[in-house]
Amino acid sequence: MGRTQRTRSRKKSSQFVQNMDHEETLINLRKFLARNGCNDEVDLKLRNFPQTGRGVATTKNLHENDILIRVPYDLMITYTTLKRLNFLQIFTPSSKLTIQDLLTTFLIFERHKNDSFWRDYITSLPSHPPWLPALLSEHHCELLPVDLRLAAKKSRRLLEESWSRVKGSIKQGWTCSCCGMKVDRVFDLHSFTWGFILVNTRAVYVDPGVVGEGGGGVLSDEPCMALCPFLDMFNHSDKAKCSAELKYEEGKLFYQLTTLTSYKKYEQVFISYGGHDNVKLLMEYGFFIPGNCNDCISIQSEEVFRVLRLGLGEGQYRFINRHDLNKELFVGESGPSFNLKGFLFVASSSASEVKDFASVVYTDSYPEEFLKSEMKDMCRKLLLCEMAKVEESLRGLKVLKVNSVIIDFLNCRHDFIKKLCEML
């Protein structure tokens, strides 16, 4: 769940908070919610904030466990919605599509229907696909540091695979019996990219067990994603805490969002999309947060061997592989990850006399010399190598004038690596 305007808006917006409640599309969205049973008891306001762009402000003090908003389940775009409207009939019976495929396709078709029930919600969405690294050209993608490059390619592959599945599943020449709309008129790669990215950045999780929905038919996975009007107006903060759940009240199902963080009157209200580092935020939502408390620098196991010029014995290799210490390798403000710490110890000279690596790694009984000297030196070498890669990427990408978000991200990452080195 989220939006992708943070970094772009930061440069374009005023230094002052701007009122957005007068904008026609947002007025219509409010009216749509109100007439369909979504009561704004907190009196939340939409504002344009200098650092985050569009967001939500409170007009009163909020305390822990205060309810922010309750949206009727019927207002959400869910798998239940698609079944109720017989939307699945546009696909061939043998189709196997994910819930994201289905929501993307539905959003595209509803966008072109003048009488869509969700028209006021859909017109409040961006008219162009938010920028994500998945949209980088193959040449530009190759210039990224390896972890970003792999993540961007994976995101691009997921988009292309979804497009291929949906394109091959819609009945040829299908025409809507209600409005006469032809599939060829509204469905192409550009519109699909728009829909796919909006669903990817804005969808919320719903528990299939609560709503009594299961897979089967054309659905190949669980119906656990949904679009929820207004919830995508909240921005993410690494400091925010909240809870979201489906709840019944007087026999009616609502999607309820509750803050677990206190806010003062007129402050922006944040929610958490999860404990994500900046790479995850950039890849999934298109923004990043300088000083993100969840941020870290990932290290590829191949780089550990190459940079540190490790020559391990058979016993060391076997232990590292058997215990998956060559995975989830990263350095954050709290130091190296559990796996990286164990990997480095097994490879260090401090372990040369140790016969039982597990007795050290899994009891955190590392020798003092390793913790104070060897581990820090090894981490620093790995981080300096990552810093060099960032600098190389910046040189190449600046010449090509790529989207400024990726340049800003790499500069932020460079500063973060430098900070980590100083902390060791």
C-alpha cells in the first residue's frame, strides 16, 4: 500500500503545507466515500507536504489506538467485487491469473467506463504510471549496483510476465455487453503498466479467511490483495506504527486502519507499509527515506569471497552452506547481519583453532579479537567496495540523464555507506 511521489514532490512543492481539499477530484472522492457509508470521524485533511508530497493531516490530537478510518468492504475493489460483477467472464476458462493480474485488468477497464461505480476513486489516481526502477531501460539497468540491478530486473520480469498472462487470457474480440466497450480500445502495454504499478503500489492485504474467499477457477493464488479508496493517501514512515484489519460491525464488514502512534493537531499522519529498507521502498513504491532506521547495505556472497580473497577449507564451506550463512548478508546501523557475522567468523583467522563453529555462532560467543578488529576490518572492506560501485553507477547514470529519483537514491546510499564505515 502506498504512493510513489515522495522524492519527486520534495523538489517541486512549496516549502509550506498546501491545502488540497479544494481540488475537484478529491472533493468528488470525499463525496463518494460519504454517500457510501465511510464516515470520517477524525476529520482527516488532504495536504501537500514539502517533504512527502500529498498526504493526510489530522485536525485534532491523535492517540495510540485511535481509529483513523473505516472503509466499507463493499467500497473496496476485491476478488469478491470481480466475481459479483461477472468480470471474470472476459477470460478464457483455462486461464490461470494472479490476484494482481485480475485487479490490474479490472482497474484498466473501469477507468474507461463513464458509469463506473468507482469513477470518483479512479479519477483521483495518477493519470500516468508512477516511476519505478522496473521502468529503466536494459542499458540503464546494467549500470546499477548489483543488488539494485537484480531487484529492478526481477520487478521488470514480474510486470512482463503478468502482461503476457493477461494478454493471452482475455477472450479474443471481447466486447462488454453493458457498454459495448471493446478490449482492443482500452487494453495495451501502456495502460497495463499504469494499472499494474498502481495496484502494486496501492493494494492492501486482506485475509481471504475473513471474507470467506478462496482460490480456484481462473485465480491461481490467494485473493489477498484489494484496492481501498482513500487509504492510499497515507504516506509511509519508518517510525510509524499502525494496524489494519477487517472487522464486522452490525453485520457489515469494514476495513479499519488504527494508529499505534500519537500525533499532534495538524501533523501529517503516517502509516507503515512494513519494515522495509530503502531498496525495497524504491523498487516497490518509487521513493526512499534518508535516515531510514530499517536501511541496510546488502552484500552478495560472491563479493565476500572476491573482496576478502577468502580461501576456505572444506569444513568451512560445508558449515556455511549447510547453515545458509551465505544468504541474507547485509550491514546496517546495528552492524553485520547474523549470517554475515557468522560467515565472516568462520572465514576469519580467529576460527582457525575452533572445532565446533556452531557453538560460537549460535551462542554469540565470538572471540573479543574478532569482534573488535577482524570483523570490523572485513565489513569496512566490503562496504568500501559497495561505495565504489555506487560511485561508478553515478558517473554512468548522470551522463545519461536518467530519472532524478535514482540519482538521489544513489547519493543517499553513498552517504549511508560512509556513515556505516565511520560507525565500525
